[in-house]
Amino acid sequence: MEDDGFTLVTGRKAGKLADRKFKKTENGTHIRVDGTLEEIDKSMSSATSSIQKSGLSTWLREKIDNLMTEKIQKIYLIGNGHFDGSREPGAHQLALFLEISIIFDAQLIFQDPVCSPAELQWLQTKNVEIRQKIDTEIDLSTGIPTILVMIHGEHELFDGILKFNQKIENLIVIGNNYGGVDWELSKLREEMPRINEFFEKSIITFFPEIYEPHGSAFSSTVIMSPLVE
């Protein structure tokens, strides 16, 4: 449990298959071993199959259609994490939004500085735009129908994005549940009033509680659709 009240999901916690992603060095520390392109292909193929069999992409498409009157054109996937193993939460999250981007014929834009060169190379083969900047200056005020995805995302990043965009239109955010007891008890709640205001003025739809292929990939995740004032 982190200081903000949310549980941190790491590769090591994700399961035995993720454990092999770490190796012990001579000085006793553990370092991550990045997956190869072949391993990434295998991981994403497995995760995509799981997403399709679960029906989650179909469920999400219906929710988006109900919330957005115009066709989605952009999807920002921020802080997704590694996806070079099928037990990585990021593999299932990326698989879901690759599916959604195909369904809506939308541009998928990916930002996460932790990803390996092989992971970035794999994304390029899928025509995913890689945002090289690591700032929060993502312009969401253009009115272009957009989805911002920050599953298990850092609160500071979300707050920074909201701070940069004084006016937001045609936006759906998929991220942390800011209406739960964890956030209510978090010391960050009072420091980030923009998050509270955004959540309180949004239509909230909870993700399904159970996604059997990976128990933590979409835990405590909601869809936030701001009400038009």
C-alpha cells in the first residue's frame, strides 16, 4: 500500500511468470531483464486473445458509444508500463486499447518512459504514435473526441494534465476510482482539488470487477465522462 492509499502493482507481484523478468546481480541487487521482440509478440498475442475472449473490448465499446456522441479520434495511453510478458498488467491494458483503437479507427498515442527499446519498436510496427515527451502538456481543449487512459496512473500526472487544460471538451478518462475510500483517506486529496472536481462533475462507470486472465490489470478502474456545463 502506497502513501496515497492505492496499491502499487508491480511486475513481481503479477505472478510467477513475471518473476523471471528479474535477475540477481553480483552485488545482490535485482535488475529487470527486458523481453525480446519475439517475447513481446507472444505476450501481446496471449493478452489480445484474453481480451477478446473476455468480451471486455465489446463492453467498453458500448460504454463509449453511450457516452460520446461523436466518433473517437484519439486515444492517449499514459503510463501503461511494460508489456513484454503476459503476466504484466500493461500487456492486457495495451491489448484492450489497441482493440478499441481499431474499432473506432482512432490514433493510439503512447507515453511511458520506462518501456524498453524493443517495446517501443514493437509499438511502431503497430502504427502506434510514441509521445517522446514526459511532461503533462497534453492538449485536450481542441474539442477532438479523445480518450485519456491512465489506469493505475500517478495522481500527479493526472493533476498536471488537468492543470494544463483549463477547458476540456469531448473527453473520456479511464483511470483510478477517485470516489473510493482509498482516495478519501489519501493525503493527496486536499492537495489536488482539480481531480476531485473533475470526478464529481463526471458520469462514472465502473469497470467489471472481475477480469479473470489478470486479476489486477483493471482493478479499481472507472470511466469518467465530464458532464457538459
